[in-house]
Amino acid sequence: MVHVCLENLPIEFDRALYGILARSQQQGYTQMIKVFEDFELSKVGQFQSVLEAEGIHTHLKNQFTSGVLGEIPFVEAIPQLWILEDDDLLKAKRLIQELLWTSPDDEPEWTCPNCDSIVDGVFTRCWKCNRLRSQAIRSEEEPGRP
């Protein structure tokens, strides 16, 4: 049986919701669980992309409610990220915690071991030779390993 929170969902999204419900029922999902909310839709969308890339089926609620702010209480219009399968709850919470604790602004500059370019900490690849940062960090930690 599927249990879905339908409160405050605008009527024009009924069709999208019915499609999600049908997919959920076909795939045996039991309920939707809210795992994250934030006033920044872009942050919620980023988190949704990360979860979807990890194979977690999600639903983004209140993504179009910014136009009705003032008509409804602002707490009813906060973009929310829901997962569709109970079994993904722990994995989703772990991924969200990692995203919340990792700020690209906090990362220091790094030197690419392949071309000796200085790269800002927000980037994961060297701008000159396209080498991954993780390869650069690994080579700094373990000299002599390529």
C-alpha cells in the first residue's frame, strides 16, 4: 500500500503525482519519506540529483510554489525532497549529511601533480590537464605512487 502526503499540493500537479503514485505502486514502494527541505530550490535540486545518481528514486515537492508566496504560509511552500522507497532512507540521509558538511569554499587550493598547475579548491579536476583531484591528493599522501 502506498501512503503519500498530499497536503498543500496544487491541483495542477495532480497528473504528475498520479504518475509517481502509479510508478510507486508498480515497483512496490510503501511510502514517501521527507529527507530534506530548504528555502533554496537550487540546493534541494542539487541534493535530488545526487540521490538520483546513487539510484535513489526521489520526488521534489513545492518546486513551483514560489509564485504563491503570500497566498499561503511560507512554511507550506518550502521546497522538499522526498524518497520513494523505505530501504533507501539510511543511504539518503548519509549522502545528505555528506553534502551538508562538505563545503567547496572550505577546500584549499591544490597542485596538480601531472602539470604543476595551481587549482582552486572548488574544482575537482585540473583546468589544464583534466586530472582528478582525488588522484592528486592520493599522490600527495603516498609519494612514489602514480
